[in-house]
Amino acid sequence: DVKVTQSSRYLVKRTGEKVFLECVQDMDHENMFWYRQDPGLGLRLIYFSYDVKMKEKGDIPEGYSVSREKKERFSLILESASTNQTSMYLCASRSWGQGRSYEQYFGPGTRLTVT
Amino acid sequence: KQEVTQIPAALSVPEGENLVLNCSFTDSAIYNLQWFRQDPGKGLTSLLLIQSSQREQTSGRLNASLDKSSGRSTLYIAASQPGDSATYLCAVNNNDMRFGAGTRLTVKP
């Protein structure tokens, strides 16, 4: 079974703190994604990565950065947390390439509260 | 930019009913379309994946269809049960993934 894990289910941080959200997948998937989900706004793509050391901005990258030094790990960084970054953060991975399914798998999510 | 729309936004049915959830998308150049289920406060669970060359996929009481040329997909749930209550999202796979806003389903005992 594909497994996508996220470092925390719940996180509480203070305004101005630097926050790291970690995501790890165990199926050798090339692509990884970070989304945030807010009531009434649905899932919005923050960043995605086609492969190691590659990254692409999604729809709402402002205030976030990412790091993908190893294929299995994709980190989301909030450089200086703000209250409007309080949200549910979801990580996903996807296989990519000829003959692959391109099916996307999600982690359990991290509920981040910034006070 | 791909736009994905799901109708209805919410649906409430009595147990045992068959129901259809709808998903439409604007760009037909897709790799596949995926239906997910999300329970409150949880991540997304993949239900069905339809490749762009396929017309439908079935898993148990679930059947998903895809009409790529018209930009539509439907998720059919047979003999609904209270345990089916959740939010159902469709996602269209181009280079990135675009999600609809979801349909919140409530199945009443």
C-alpha cells in the first residue's frame, strides 16, 4: 500500500515563527504536492515538485517555500507564520512517467493553528 | 487554466437510494480523473481513477464514468448507506491536479 505520512496531525505556532511541515512517501513517486484546504475555498495548490530539487509554484505560493532534497521527502516551510496561514495542510504524491498510473495519494493532513 | 465544477454542493438522501454526483471540467487534455472521499478533519482517500482512454471504472457500489470530449464525469453510488456520508471530490489530472469544491453527501438512516 502506498503510504504518505505527515510529521504532525495538529500543530500550534505563534505569529512570526518559522514552521516546517514534513511529508514522506514510501512508493518512490516522482511528484509531490502541498495543498491547503479552507472552508468554502476547497483545496488550493501551494507548491508541487516533479522530482528531486525541482519545484513549481502553485496558485498560492506567497508566504511559503519548499524543499525537496530527497525523492521521498517534501517539506513546506512557512518563513514567518501569520494568522491567515491557519489551515489544514495536505501533502500528496503521484507516480509519473510512461506506463505509470498517475494516481495521486494523500497524507492524513496537518491542522495548523497560528496564534 | 483548468476549472473543475461539482454539482450539487450538498445532497441529503434516505438510506438505500441510488445517487449521482457530477463533475465537469473545462480542458479535456487530461491524463486521468480521480474521485476522492474525505471525512471531516481527515485526508483524502482515493475511490476511483479513470484514465483518459477509459469510459468508466467500478469498485463495489461505486461506478465512475468519464466523457472527456464533453468535459464530464459522474460518480454513481448504489444503495447508499449512512457510512457513505462524507464529502466527495473529483480531481482532474493535467501536469498538476485541479480539484472541484466537492459534494457534501448525507445519507439518513
